Amino acid sequence: MQLLWLVAVPACASTPPAQWDSSRTSPFTLEAERIEAQARAVDLARLHDVRAEHAELRGWMQALMKEMVLGGAEAQGPGQAALGRGALALGDLDAAIEHLDLAWSVGFREPSVAWVRALALSQRYREQRIRALTLLDLDERRAREQDLEREYREPVLALLRQARGKEAPSSDFGAALIALHEDRLDAAVALLDAVMDSHPWFIEAPLLRADALLLRSAQLWEEGQKDAARAQLDNGRKSLAAARSTAESRMQAHLTQVRFEAAAIALLRDDLPGTMPAYDRTERVPGIMSFSGPEGVGPAGRAFNALDAASRINPTASSPPCERLRLINALAEHPRRAEAFDGYLAQHAKEVAAVMLARDPTNRCVRLERIRTLVSQEEQARQARAGSLSPAEQDLLKAVPPAERDLAFHLLHARLLEHWAAVENEWGGPRVGDRHGAHRDQALDVWRTVLAREPRVPTYWSRFGELLVERGMDPLTVDGAADLDLAEQAWTKVRSLDTKAHGVWLLGAHVQMAKALSHRARGEDAGSAWKTAEARLRDGLTVHPSESSLHHALGQVLLEQAKESWARGGDPTGLLDAAEAAQAEATTLDYGHGPGKRAQADIHAHRAEYAWWRGEDPSLDVDRAEAFYLQAMPEGPSNTEAVMGLLRVLQIQARSLLEQGRDPTPAFDRAAKSVGLLARLALIRRSQYLRIAGEDSLVMARWTARTDPHEAQKHFDAAEANLTKALEHAPRSQEVRLALGELNRYRAVARKAAGQDAESLLAKGLTLADALLKERPNWPEALLLRAALLRTKDPGSAQARADRDAALKANANLAPGWLRQFPEDQPKAP
């Protein structure tokens, strides 16, 4: 009781009778002060369960509410103000703001009310501002900070000006609040030092000081002053330790530490997050196993310690589990997390969410964090499988009512849909019964909703544009050119925003790369698009010279330019060297990991292919490509592409052996040793893999046709089956149709050699060749296919000679390969 008196005296002293303008104001004010004093006495007690004491205080507030109702309209202002003060003292910020806003709206605007209202709105601002620090995208964080400044800065400053003279416990605290909202953070800290010295019981001062130091740390970190930023964080933790030790039973003090550490974990992204939670057999919250970490071991350990303390104060409160879920999800998404076992954090998050949703199915925070857990878990544990959202996953999304589907919900929904679109891409198509590209289309619709609500964040436009590029390049898209035009518009919008995000230049390059590939597919000149893509990437590298993804994309563009040079009959060596240098730099910047190794393998694979076309031995480049592909196989999403790349380059080796009159089987045996059955099954629905498998069978058919026509027939059948399936998955694929045309020609050659009729096979091949040349006029490979078919049908065909001459004029690099098939076309010796 002595403690209560010591706390109540300064509280009453700060509220002189002169502020009461009517006889009815006094009882409400006195009751509010009594509730505040008792609540502070509970806060200053040793750590314990406060539910019984808070229930008693809420009973006092119920009595106060009844008195306000009996007092009529005249009592509404002072009564709501008193209820707001009581709610703020009990830590119910939402209720406090609601009551204080009601008092303000009915005209009760005393300086003391302005002061308490400023305290409540400032606390809301600081909580939201610190939560914004956990956003990893700097542009997204800035947009959120701008919204918070617009919503809270001037209203709080206006209230503080109106409250002059009524600041409690001293004018220095009010001045510190003004300094913080004017972004004079160092001044705020200096003022709060004085308040803490003169009023050690007033824990609002160290809590505000910790917030100011955290915000200052964020500024210093962004400026590159990392040591100074860490020093500010350490200083802030001292303030939090003082607050928590002084008011052990005040939940706000412990939750402030949790938010502080969560922000530090996101801010210092390259640092270790600290101690991960560990199993504790004691259930400090009913139904929720404690996963506490030791105090003082990194920000994660401190945060979990504070969460456990907050849960002991009120085991049924919703705030600690909500903050626990946020923290666990942040740790699960952290690049340097160290889980006890895979899925450990996600499993705990699911358990916490299940308990909380059973207790309160409408809890908005828990529902959103449960969806976030699902999205993170799906992204991290992606498997090469097809499917759509499971009923349980759909229920989670549907459970959120439309009124609560805010920006955060739509961002999570977009991530989940993008994940499923990626799963379908890895598998090679949707599950039977699903519409092709449905999840990608849905994701684009969600991104449109996001951009309508928040058009200022460049990353949102970039992700929207990248999805448009993906759909625009899909052979099954009806109007891909329209999607690419929209993607270019998205890039233009991103460029208009003040951002240094490297994704801006990646999107710009990807749009032009996609347009260049579209031009190539129609037989049009794509040179300007490739040049534009290269220029955009080089612009990006002037800003981000150490960004590996830009070097990787530049290497891709240079490789495509090398392919263009080869296709025009030029020497691609210089461009291949430049592409390889860019990919080597990307790999170095990725510390030996990332997509650069697979890209280097692709470059050596093309060197091997060009050597084979020229009639040279491709073995050295095949070996180099194989080594890089094997290194790239464990690299996550690039794994399937590495597997197919390895199969393709070993097929080149097999063709080279075949043309030398040697058994190609050893090359396929090399592939079998490196690519197991399970890996092949994971690719079985992909058109690219089916094409490779079909072409492999064709090579074996050509080899066995020399000695075992019956065995050759089996290989021809297998080749036709695989290529037909590939065409079913990608009916517009020019490469697959070209391979089918070659299959028909070689099969026709085998039939003619056996004295059988081959006209139907030649007719099928010519139909395919004619269709390809209609789509892509003067495509040298298609011209040579038609020439070979016509030559097989009629060795003296004039059209065959015309097609051959046109093809070799367009790309002289193909001449050695043609002459190996038709040596009679060799120039006559003089």
C-alpha cells in the first residue's frame, strides 16, 4: 500500500485542480488517476500473473462507465477520457485510442486529454514504425514510413503543443516526444536521460529512449555506419533492461524488447540472429510449449526470453503469441537461421497458431501469420510435384474476411500463388484437371490488386513485370506480345520511382530478352533487343557492380548474342568468352554458388555443339561442361536445368561418336551414372526432357540400324513416343517439331535401305518442315531439314539444292554438318 501511495502522489501532483472545468469532471479524473496509480503499482511489482489484479481494475472501469451513462451527454467527454486513461494504464492501446477519440469527438479537448491522447497515438506510431523496420525491402519500408508519418506526425505534434504544461511527469518527457516526432532522435535521447535520472519509476522514459535509439540505429545502418548502428542498439538494450527490471510485471516493457530485437534481426540481416528457441518442458502458456532461448545470446535469445516473461504476466493475452508467431516466421525466413531440425520453426509456429485460433478464430494477427508460415514453408520445402492449393490451404485464405484482406494479406497470397506456379514450371505442367497457367494468372490478378493499393514500391512492379514476362514467353499464351508490352510499361513505371533496387535493371533486361526470343522465333532480326538488354544490365552494374544476378543476366545476354552470331555464320568465340567471364564473376560474388556454375556449363555446352558442327572433336568442352553441371546440381532450383544440360551435352558427345562410326553408348552411360532414375522421373513431364530423351533414342536407332534393324525399330519407336509427348506439352515448340522432322527422315532412310516404302514418313517430315518455314521463314535448320527430306526422296531435287544453298548462305557454320550427311556435295577436286 505504501508503494501505491508513492506512485499516486506524483500522478496526482501532475494534475492540479485548475484543470477541472466543471464539477462533473473531477470524479472521473480522480477515478482515472486511481486506476493509473493501481496499475502502475502492479507493473512495479515482481514478475507475476496480473490477471486477477487487472480484472479488479476493469471492474472499476465498468463502474466508471455506468456512472458516465447515468451522467448523460455532459458526462460523455470526461467519462470517455477517463476510460481511455484507464485502458492505456492497463496496456490496452486499441481501447485507449478508441475512448480518447470519442472524448475528443464530443468536444472534450482539455490539455490533459490532449496529453494522454498524444501518448497513445505516439505509442501506436512507434510500434508501427518499428514493425516497418522488419520489412527487408528498403523501398517498401520507406513507403510504410511515409504513411505512418502522414498519419501520426502532425496529429501527435499538434496534441503535444496543445498539452503544454500538462506533461507528466515532466516537461522534458513532452519535449522528448516532440523531438522524436520531428526526427531529432539524438535530442530525444538526451532529454530522456534527464527524465530517467529524476523519475526512475517512470518506465515510459526508458521505453521511449530504446525506440529512439533503434530508429537512430536504422538511419546509421542505412548510411553505412554499421559500428555506430550496433552501438546504438546496445545502448537501447540497456534502456530496455532498466525498464524491464523496474517494472517486471508490465507487459509493454517485455513486448517492446521483442519488437526491438525483431527489428534488429531484420536490420542487421547479414548478422546471425542469435540463439534459436529450444524445447522447454514447462508450458508457460496453456497449450503452447515454451521455446525459450537463453538471455544475452543474440537478439533471438533475448526476444524469446522477453516473450516468456510477457506470457507469464498474462498467459491468456493474445499479444505475446502474436509477437511469438511474427518472430518465429522472421527467423524461419532468415538466410542465416540455424534450426535444430528442418521444419522445426515452422512446426512450432503452426502449433502456436492452432492453439490461438482454437481460442479466438477471428484473431487477425494469428490468421495472417499462419498464412505466412504456410507460404514460407512451401517456398523452402518446394518439391518437384504438380498440384493446386490443398483444401486446408484454401481454407486458411478463405477464413480471412474481405474486410481484413489488407495489403499484407494480398502480398502473402501472391507469394503463395507464385510458389505454385513455380512448382508447375519445375514439374513441367499443371496437375491433370487444372487449367494451364491458372496459378500464374491468379497471381497476376492479385498483383494488380496490390499495385492499385500501393503503387510506390518498385519491387511490386518488378514482380508483376517478371510474371508478365514469364507468361508472355509461354508457348501456350495466346497473346504473348501484349504481355511483354505490359511488362515494358511496368519497367517504365519502376524507372520513374526513386529506387536503386537491382531488380529494376533485371526486369528491363528480361523484357528485352523475351522480345528478342520472340523475334527469333519468327525469323526476325533480334539484334536491337539484345543490345538494349545488354545496355540496361550495364547501367545496373554501374550502380551495383557487386550484384551477382546482374553479372549472371549479362552473361545470359552475351551467350544469346553469341548464338545470334553463330546463326548468321559468324564466329561466336569472343562473345562466348565475354559471357563466360560474366558468369565466372557472378559465381565469385556468390561465393562459388548460385546459377553462375550452370551458366558456365551451358557456355561450354555451346562450345561443344559448335565444335561438333564444324567437324571438330567436342570432347574437351563436353568434359568441362559436365564438370560444371555436376557442381551445379546441388544448387536448388537450378538443379533440374543442370540435369537437362548434362543430358544435352553428353548427347552431343554421342552424336560425335556416331559420326565417327563408333558406339555412342559410352556417352549415354556417363549420363546414367550422373543422373539417376529418380531425377529422370522428376523431369518426365517436361517438354525439354522428353525432347532430349527422344533425340537420345534417335541416336541409338541410327547406330543400331547398321547391324540390328529390329533393335533399331525399338529405338525409333521410343524416339517417336517421347517426341510426340513433348509436342503434347509444348505444341508450338519449333525445336521439338524440328526433331520430329529429323526422326522421320532418318527413319525413312532406314526403311529405304531395307527396301521398304518410306513415302509416308517423308511426307510427314515435309509437312513439319513446311510449317516451320511458314512460321520462321529462312530458318537455316528448317531449310536443311527440308533439303535433306527432299534429297532422300529425290537425289536430284532442284528444290533441295535451293534450300541447301539458301540455308548455307544464311549460316555457313552449318556447311560441315551438311557435308557429313551428304559427302557427294563436297567441292570437286581441281
